[in-house]
Amino acid sequence: MSKSVRNWIWTLTAVVLIIFSDWWIKSDVASRIVNIIGCLILMKQLMKMFQHGSKKVVFWQIVGVAAFLAAILIDLILLSI
């Protein structure tokens, strides 16, 4: 399996985990944990896919990583309540 196919499989897996974690999982705690796992996978794939790019690409990569970190932080705060 080529590297790009593996990247797309991990990306689609992470998107499915994030989108459907609230619908499929009824437990609030488990749903938040699955959402955190999906965000971590997607953040890793985002960093891997846009590793070599122009300054504009690197800027949007940083914005994307910051957004995922904010989502993870919000989920961790909601888990601790």
C-alpha cells in the first residue's frame, strides 16, 4: 500500500471518528475520548501531509494544528467537569 493511500485512510478514519462520535456513542465520556483520538489522528495527518510547502501552506498548517489543540483542550475540560 502506498504512502498516500495510507495517509488518506488515516485521514478518513479520523474524520469519521470526529463527525460520528456524538451520534454513535451514547456515553458522553466515551464520545469525548473518541473525539480527542480523532482530533489527534487528524492533526498528525495534517502535519504529515503539508510537511513541505510554501510559507502560506505552513501558516494554514499552524492554524489547523492550533484549532485541533483548542478542540482537544475543550474536550479535556468538559471531561474534567
